[in-house]
Amino acid sequence: MKFSEPLDGGPCWVALSTSDIPAAKSFYAALFGWRCETDPRAEAGGSTVARLGEAAVASLGPVPRTDRSPAWTVFFSTGDTDTTVERVTSAGGTLLAGPMDVFEQGRSALVADPEGAVFSLWQPRTFAGAERLNDPGALGWVELSTRDTVEALAFYPSVLGWTVNAAESYTHWGVDGADFGGMMAMDERFEPEVPPYWLPYFVVTDVDSTAATALSAGGDLLLAPISIPDGPRIAVLRDPQGATFGIHKSYGED
């Protein structure tokens, strides 16, 4: 990611929906050194902020419905959630929840692109989003996996104004040319029932040792540590409750 604070149109936050908040707190504290604080207000519904030092970097909360599985959700910043929702639906996407105000902090909506990849919109008010990006333990990259890359290339720039660096092997998403994520085509390696999805990657100082820590803490290794040519070393993990996420260490600039 080529910026260190939330920008309009770019990823600004990540939220975990989990079936066991205390267990998730313990797992991610062991992995990333997060210090978690649960909002005591009843109306907050158990929402928990994960911090690196004093900086807010992510949130944890209960799975909203019994038919939903634990998962990470990526939030993208927008100057007007309601207007962006209109662009989402006009471009073939779906509104899943909201728009709604989150106390005085901002206005959010949960949406899906035309292929079903779920993400959230965030209109900041008193809270802009992650207070650290690209640091160990913080969000450093987001990746869309989809079966229709052509449709995605039309949808996201029209809805969120992204720039596109479409290399032959891997497309990069950006804000005014500052890359923050990428896109991977889902091929025969993916089971047909797996829907398109957004995957957050967190920065670590050592991918191999962090992957080992995840395994010892009850997580699963979905993609063993691998070095991407001219790119970072990465791994993909699943936490004990079933939420999937990536870790990476860059060689040079993301």
C-alpha cells in the first residue's frame, strides 16, 4: 500500500465478524500484538476495537446472523455513503445493509459487487478509519478474488474512482495512482461454490514465524509462505473460528 493514512476511495478499516470474540482477541493478540477494548455500551453490541499501542487498527464483533460465517470485511472510505450506494446499485451491485450512522463516528453501508464480493463503505465523521497502515500488525494490502475480472475493472473505478495498473499477471488498484490492493482471477483451483471475496493482508516482520504462531494458536495455513517474484513474501491463514486473512512482508515498497 502506497499511503499510510486513509484516503477517499481507499481502504480505511477492517472488521472481523466472529463467533467467539474472547478467543479471537487472544488469537490476534498472539499474532499481531493487538490490545483489544470492548465498547461497554449495550447498543454497541459487543464491538471491540483492536489497537497497536494507542492506534486503532481493526474491529471485532459478533457474527450478525446465524446463517453467516466468521469473516473479515474491508471498508473503503467515501465522502458520501448514500451517493456511493446509489452508484453501487446503478452499476449492478447490491445493498446488503444500511446506510446507517455509527454513533457520531461515521456512516456505513454493507454492499456487494455484481459478482457478490462483499465490502463496506465508510463516510468518516469523527473517525477516519485505521490510525496506522503499513506497519507491522496493521492493514497493508487488500485483494479481490473474482471470476469476472472484466466486470470488476468496470465496476470499481466507476463506483469508487480507482485507478488501475493492469499488468499482464496481476491488476493493481490505486487512488490517484497510489496502489493499495490488487485483483486475482479465480480459476479451476477454486471450488465452484466459493464466492468472490475481498481478502485483507496484514503486515508482519516475519511471514514464516507469524504463520507458525498462527498454527500453534489453533489457526490453519491455507497458503504456505511463498515469495512472489518482484513482490512480497505472503501467506494466507484461517483463524480458529474460520475467518480468512493474509499476511505479508514487502521487499521494498508495496
